[in-house]
Amino acid sequence: MFQAHLQHAMQIQENIALKPFNTFGITATARYFSTFTAVDELQSIIDAKQVQHTQRMVLGGGSNVLFTKDFDGLILKNELKGIELVHEDNDWYYVKAQAGENWHSFVLHCIAHNYAGVENLSLIPGNVGASPMQNIGAYGVEIKDVFHELEAYNLHDREVVHFSPGDCAFGYRESVFKRKYKDQFVILNVTFRLRKKPVFNTSYGAIEQELEKMHVQSLSIQAISSAVINIRSSKLPDPKEIGNAGSFFKNPTVPNEQFTALQQAFPAIVGYAFGAHDTKLAAGWLIEQCGWKGYREGDAGCHAKQALVLVNYGNATGGEIYDLSSKIVASVKERFGVGLEREVNIIA
């Protein structure tokens, strides 16, 4: 055991540049940095003497973080890999994916094997491990709709814990891992419950129009995935070309009475029923109405095709991106009386 400790302690690097590890392309440094490909490696790293009593952060694909300064602690880069069919019955496939797998690659794997349910979530950046943390969603589907269970390592008790859907307390871009258990667990793998007989979800966004444009004769999960990829590619910047973390803000929810009042003042306002008493507003529309779409200040900007996406055109600092987001929040609040909440995890 002592040899293992020594071996992994040697793998802890110091003062590592984080620019390659975040899709915003922000320049920041981690005091300590280590990757792990197995649970025993993870355990050895956190037991190493040099990183005792330092704060820890698990990093996956780096697609939902904004570093506003250097990280004075240990970054654990999750590189657990593997996808397997663990069980099936008459209606469902149960597919386990390790947390370090790229999310879109996992979706393509499911489509290739005719596992239905995640096709609407094509081309979302990031890794599998982040998907339940955020309860990622797009085009009418959320992780909670396909989630079966996950395994996570408790950094305090040093045990692997199983989480059921109820344990995760999923909400809109929310789970227990974002607040109650923030930085207490490392998600190791996620098991998804996927349909043998697909239920096609085409009513949201521009999927139906895109399928028509593609001249799709018979619906399939492959066709829906292709349509979603086309739509996302046309609207969202590729992080390899322009630094970004996808949607920066959540779509806000307001009581129905407030929405009615907003509709009277702004007849073109976009809203969707959310439960019996609330309406979800399109944050992108609110931001665009305040004149931010395409705005640029230095290398920090608001994307020209999608106002929900803040971008780094080259050398913006995390602080500059954050300051721009604060100005957007203030202007939307002033004009519409609606508070915007950041979806991206701010590391400050």
C-alpha cells in the first residue's frame, strides 16, 4: 500500500495551467493537479500528504466552469472510461457509462446500438459525470427522464455510495451535487435506463422544421440526433474555435400572474408553461431585448447568434466574462423585473 501511495503522490503536479482544461479557454493555474483512471488511484491522490487540508475540485470536460482566478487547491481530473450494457428486460436497456466518458460520444454510442432516450441531448458539451450534477437538458428531455442510478465516491467517508433518482433530488439544472453535497462526492459512473421502443420527442424547438428540411421520411433516433446536431451547430459556437461554456444562464421561472403582466407590456415575450402555477421564460429573448446579442467588450462578448452564450474571443479573463454577465443580469432585472441565474459554475 505504501508503494501505491508513493507512486500516486508522484503524479500530483504543481502549478499547472488550466487553459487546456476549460472550454472558455481562460488562463488560470491550479496549485495541485492530478488525473485518475480508477477509484484506488483517486484514494491514493487524496491521501497524499502534500494535498491534505487543501480545497478540492473535480474537473470533467471543463465545459461548465468559469475560473475567475487561480485555483489554490487540488484539481482532480476524472478520466474514468468505459460503457457497458449491464442489464436489459422487455422494455429497457440499462447502460452504465463511466464519468470520464465524453457525453456526445456516449450519445452516439447509444444511437449506434439503438438505445433510445438521449438522442435529443446530442452535442451537449462535457462529460457523463457532469450530466446528473446539472440535470442537463435540451429539446424537451432532461437527464432525470433517463436516469437509473449512479455511483459516487464520498471524499469524507472514503466510501462508494449509490444514488437513486430520488436521492439526486433533480430540478431544473439542479441536483444535490450542486448545493447540498457540493464538492463532497466524485461521481464515478452513471447508469441510464433507455428504451427499446423509441418515444420520439420532436415538439420542442425547431426539430420538426429541421426534420422537414432534411426530408426525413420515417422518424428514427438517428434522424432526431442529426436534426439536433444541425440546429445546435447553426446557433452555438464551437468551443475549439471560440471559448464558451454553452448556455451561461438558466431560463428563469416566474408566477403566471407576473407572466400575464409581462405579456401586456411586452406582447412578443416568449414563455412556456412550467407546472400549474409558473411560466418559464426564454432567457435568450430577454437578453436580446436588452441589446446584448453580439455585444463585445475587449475579448469578452455575447455571441452574435445566441444571446444565452457568453464567449471568450481570445484573451478575456474570467473576471471580464463574469463582469459582463453581471451587467446583463442587472439590465434584464431593470427592464423586465426578472432575475437571471448563472448556469455555469463560477470558480471564485
